[in-house]
Amino acid sequence: MGEHGHGDPTESGAVIKAGDGESGKYAIDNPGLPPHRPRVADEDPKAEKRSERQVATLFLISIIGTVIFFIGYFAVELSEDLQALRLQNTLLGVGVGFAMLGIGLGVVHWAKTLMPDHELVEDRKPLRKEAERQEAEQIIDDVLEESGIKRRPLIRNTLIGAAVLAPLPFVLTLRDLDRSEDFGVERMRHSMWDEGVRLVRDPTGTPIRAADITIGSAMHVIPENLREVSGHAARLSEKAKAVVLVVRMNPDDIQQVTPGREDWTYDGIIACSKVCTHVGCPVALYERHTHHLLCPCHQSTFDAAQEFKVVFGPAGRPLPQLPITVDDEGFLVARSDFTEPVGPTYWERGSTDPEGDYNA
Amino acid sequence: MSATTEKYTEAQYLEAEQYQPATRTGRITNYVDQRVGGTGIVREFGRKIFPDHWTFMFGEVALYSFVILILSGTFLTFWFDPSMASTRYDGSYAPLQGLEMSTAYATALELSFDVRGGLFMRQLHHWAALLFVMAMSIHMLRVFFTGAFRKPRELNWVVGCALLIMGLAAGFTGYSLPDEVLSGNGLRIIDGMMKAIPVVGTYMSFFLFGGEFPGGEVIPRLYVLHIMVIPALILVLIAVHLFMVVTHKHTQYPGPGRTERNVVGYPVGPVYAAKAGGFFFIVFGILAVISGTFQINALWNYGPYDPSPVQAGAQPDWYIGPFEGVLRLMPGFVGEIPLEFVIPTPWGGNSVATPVLIPMIPIAVMFLVMFIWPWIEAWITGDKKEHHILDRPRNAPTRTAIGAASVTFYCIMWGMGSNDLIATHFMLSLNDITYWSRVLIFVGPVIAFVLTKRICLSLQRKDRETVLHGHEAGVIEMLPHGEFREKHTRPSDYELYTLVAFESPAPSGPQPNAKGKITRTEKLRARLNQWFYQDRVEPVSREEYLEALEHDHHGDGHEGGLEATDRRSIEASH
């Protein structure tokens, strides 16, 4: 370990002297460490004293910071008023901030102005000595030899087999991460909608007459029977599939009706799944003039006038349409479940209806 | 190992017993030392040298943020209950009183409104997490652009990459815990992305959520990952990372006195310990002030999770931005043709969610290339030497350009993650931004590559200029015959050495293997090598330098005295 030269590099006491090491490699040889430049505090006792006072002041500021924290914690009474919370949070943050910054800046200032700033030089060790490597190799050879693992392939192979199999039970136990009774992909094809299920407002559960929806408006609805599902989690999971968006437009504005879907709308009222076919965010924004529905997560845009066709963004499929009509009392009801799985595309989704359980 | 050779004398064994400390502190120290071997630790580390440079600070920031995360996170666990069981909120935040919500959300609200200092700790935790990932990212960029990942530090680079991924995982699992609308929609996106994965994706989602999304299981599961599994892995990786830093000793920038065989810097005791230790408090202090004055994740505004509402303009934490952006960038249709398709199978067909899968490719490739970059570069350059002296980024133009291109690629994805906010804040069409970004994502990195490489080469030429002609002194002088010219001053040897001490290899051409054959892989390597090294500026050679001195000397004699000395000393050592 050496130290800075204090003057002329050619006479420096550093380990690296001028021209040391890789001589001739570069245009000039390594000139060694530059001479040490003394700081003000190194030479002027007044400056040194001043630095000392500055460090102590910073430590005092830290103490004041801690006191500010106590004031914020005890003197501010939390109430329903958010102002008090805000004030307390600011006092705690500023208090801790000063407490920490005072210590940190103080110590760093101390190190930079008062502790020696001579750079030192240390040699790197070679990463490995050849003699030691040979010794280590010999040890490993001895260990392997004494264990006999090379000479006894039967032991080795059965051990490998056992070691590969032994962790499997622990992997297998993860199977019950999903313990649902209806385990599998089939459940994803069905939602709570069914023939005659009323469309009701969320969260009040009031049924909706066609006349309640004015032309140009949109609202999100849930199936009437969703409230009967017991358990918060089960209800949310069902809702995640069943939430529907209803929009009403001038019946003449509907530009496209696929054969077989003629009776899926009622007097310009058209309903679709609110779950985006891209990755499943709620398609929450409706623009009445263009009839466009927009998903705020990734901006997939669907045209309600063209059976929710994708007009922009990353979605790969139209939103599934829910066939609706009105019942005897004039309330909006579903004609059936969705005729395809709602939400993001998944591997087993397919295009057809293998079980024949979609009646459309 | 043989125990027959006696290495130590009996007296040496007794030495430890004989030492009698004089002071009370000495007695305590001696007691501990005799039992844990502190002498060895102090001898090894007490004056260990660490090179000092402001760019070496980012790794420290990351480490300190992690410590702050552990401290604040532990506090949060005392009140937060990750249960998804339904409850009715009766805390002091009036707008949500009486609402049905999960216990997780209710206790997160309790922490914010009813536990004194809870809001502060939550904000401190969130800000520290943002800083943690940011510091790791900048630290990695520093390591990349200075070539610190080269032999012998390749494996430590891999550990660093793993730490970054763990940081992202920690961030995402933590972000999802409060179970409000914002984080619930984040989980919904993860669910949708998982389901897009062919064959196993749907079941991965089932097993994560314990059934269909969202179910009642996921929050406690993420909680265990967030507070135990991921932090434990991060701690282990940090330990390995630091152990390797000590083994390799830190790299240093090129400069006078610095060689491949030494470390120049400050000793741990007292200077480095004081600076690094003090710096922890500075990081803590800055985070505390931010947490006290800048609100983050005001989760009471969002309401309990429900699959039907969503806010417009919702943004993920910054480090999730590129993942989100690339999803937004991808078109679902090209014209009228859907990218999504169904593979016809006897059992009804399997769907391929191409618009979700394709965006995962650039992300996966980016991470993969990041992990194996040290080997890719070593293979292209054929450089298998150890490097402890860092590259100045300009002296590795192609690498620097690749780095800049990657950063550009990342930033375009990241910016796209906020395309809606860019549209509303700058009054632009959201659709136009997206269309242009679809072009920019391909063109931007190429532009960045070319520009960066040219800038590097120009900076290298500027360095040559400085070495050969010196600095412009800002003084115009008139020569006796009337010519005006600017005076140049010659830099000191210390400055010169930094400017000339680097290597700029020429393309090496294909090398035959042991059988004397040039394989196809070797041809590819040679082509890449050509591409990597073809544009180059050589460092000033000794001949050029001597000639420049000669020129100065003959040109005008006003500085001749100093330069003649220079020349003599250079020629003498030649």
C-alpha cells in the first residue's frame, strides 16, 4: 500500500512510479498519481475550525429534525379532517428527513473536509495461484475417489434418479392451489346470464325499462341473480364475467347485423360484455357521437354500431354481444347467455362450440 | 489433507491467552476477538481500498433503498392484513364508510388514516421501491457503458440482472396488495397476459388466483411472495453480489497512477466508511422528505376492487411502464385482418392471442440479451482478457451505441405506457401517437445507434486533438509576420495519460480453428467483429505524440523549455 506523491511525480513515493508497469504501451507512460492538492482546511486552521462547526451544526439540525417528528406525532390530533393528516404526514416526513440528512450530510462533510484525502494504492491479488489450483484439484480428486462415486455407477445412477423424483411431491402439492369444484376451462364458457335474466343497475339492483335508457346514453348493468351469489369472492368472480354495458342509439345508426342476430337488440338498445377481449380491463368509456367504446387500459376501441368491431388498439376480437329483449313487464332481459366466452383470449377458447352448449 | 506437518508452534497458540488488555474497552474487544476472530476481519477490511467516483454511487443507492424498504415494510406488516375476507369499512375516512371491501383494503386504509405515521411509512415504502428499481437500472447502465461486466465480472453481472428482475417482482407483488380498483386492474392485466400463454397459460391463471379471476386467494399469496420469498432471494443475491465485489475488488476509471494491477482510492476506515455510511442517511433523508411532501398511491381515491370500474389515465409504477406500453403499441388488426387466430384441432380449436403474445417477445429478448451480453460481446470481440480498468464510453463506440439504442427502445415502450397522458397533456391525438410510436419503435433505436456512434467517434477525435495540439487557451496572438492564431496550452501528463491510455483494436478477421478450418460460426463472428470494430479512432501513438511535440518545438519557441523536458523524458523511457 502506498500513498500519494506530495510533489514531483518522478520522485513520488507511490507504488506506481512514473513509467511503471506497461511501459511503451501508450503514447506516454503512466505518470503515476498526481500530486496531492491540499484543501483549505489542511492549511488554514481557521477553515478547519469552520468545517468542524459546520459538521456540528448539521448534527444539531438532525436533533431538531427528530424534535419536529415528535411534535408531528403528538401535537397533531388526527380527525376526519384530512388537513390534520396532511399536516402530520408533512411534519413526520420533514422531521425524519432533517434527522437523517443532518447526520448524513454532517458525516460526509466531515469526511470530505477533515479526514485525510490522500488516495491510497493497493495491489490487486491474482484471482488464483496455479499451485493453489492444483492443490484444490487434488483435494476434489481425493474426495471423489474416497466417496467412490465414480467407481460405483449403480449408486450414482440410483441417487440421481431418487434426487430427481424426490422434489416432485412438493410440486404436486401445488395442485390444490385451485380447489374449485368446477375446476377446468369449461366454466369460462358460462356466465350468470340466461334466458329471462333481468338486466339490473349496479349496485342498486333495480331493473331497467327500455324507456329508462335515452338515446345516446350508456350504463353498465349486472344480472339480477348476481346478488344471490353468496360470498364476496365468488360474487366478484361471477361479476368479472357477467358485467355488461348497455348503450342505446338511434336504431337507424346500427350499421351491421349478422344473420341470426336480428332479434338481439331492442329498439336501438344493444348490450355487450364490458370485459375487454384484449387483457380484460373494463371497457368503461363511451363516446355517443361515434358510438365508440374505449378501454382506458390499452385503448382498444370498439364500434357499438358495428357489433363492437375493433376499430383501434390491441384487442383481437369484437366484444361479445349479449342478446336482449324485454319481458312481459317491459323490463330488459337477456335472451340467453353470451354465445362465446367473455374476456381475454385463452388457449382453450377455440372458435367453435364443441359441446353444443351455446344455443345461438 | 495431511495433518503431519506442524504449521504452528506451541507458543503461537498460547499468544492469544497471554495478551492482557489494559482498558475496559480493550477487555471487551479482546473477549469478542478471541471468539470470533475480529483481528482477521479488521486486517482484511479496515484499510481496504475502494475507488471513488460519483458513478459508483448508484449501486449504493439501490442497497440503501432496499434497507429502507425492509425497515418501512416491516412496520407496515404490523397493521396490514392481506385477507380477502369481506368486511364493512368503519374507519375514519368518511367517503368509504359502510362500504363492503376486503380486509386487505380496509387495513391499508386503517394504516393510512388511523395509525399515526402509517401514511408516512406507506409513502416511504412506495417511494423507496421506485428509487430501488431506478437506482438498480442506472447502476446497470453504468456497468454496461463502462464495460465493467467483462471478465472476471460476468457472473456478477448475471446476479445483478437477477436482482433487477427480483426488484420488479417485488414491486409488482407489493403494488397489488391493497386490493383497490387500480391494483385490481393491474392484476386483471396480468391475468389476461397469463391466459394468452399457449397450453399452460389458463391453468397458470387458475393456480395463481385459486380459480377464476379474481377469486379470494390471490392477495395472501402475493403477500407471502412479497414479504418472504422475494426479499429472501434479494438478500441472498445481494450477499453474493457484494461477496463477488470484494473478491474482484472494484473496477476503476483509467487515469494516472491507475493500472490493471492496482486499486487506487480511499481506505474503508475512515474515509470510505464515513462517506458510504453518511450516504445511507442522505438517501434516507431525501426519501423521507419526499414521502412527507409528495403524495403517492392515494388508494382511498380508488375504492374497493370491483371488476367493472376503471379510471381513465391510470398509470402503473414507472418500471412497469415498458411492459404496459408495448401492449398498447401492438395492433390487434392489420387492416381488416385479425392477428389473433385459432389453430383448428379435433377438440374444437386452440386460440392464439397474438396481440398479447407478440409484445412479450421484445421484452423477453431484451432480458435474455441483457443476461448473456458479457458472453455475446466477448465472443464478438474475441477479448478474453481480465479487465479492471473501465472503458470510457466513447472508447467503446459500438457498445455505447448498442446501449443507447436499447435505452431508446426501452424508453419508447415506456413512453407508450403513458400515451393517454401524453395525448391529454399535449393536446395530441391518442391514435396518432400510437401510430407514430409503431414506426418509432423500429426507427428510433437505429437513429440512436448511428448518432451515438458518431458522437463517440467525434469525442475520440477531440481527445486526439487535445493530445496532439493541446487546449485552446482563448488567447489570440499575432506573429511577427502578421499572422493571427490561437495559442494552445499543452495538458499535463496526468490529463494526457487519461486520453491516450486505451485500446482500439482493429477488426480481427476470421480465425481458423485447431483443424485449420474456418467454420461458418467463425465467419459470422468475424462479420460481427468487423461491424463492431470497423469504425474506429486510434489512440495517439507515441510516434505521433513525439512528432507533435517536435512540431510545437520548431513552430515557436515560447514554450520550448517545458516541451523539451517532456521530450527528453519520453525519449529516455522509450
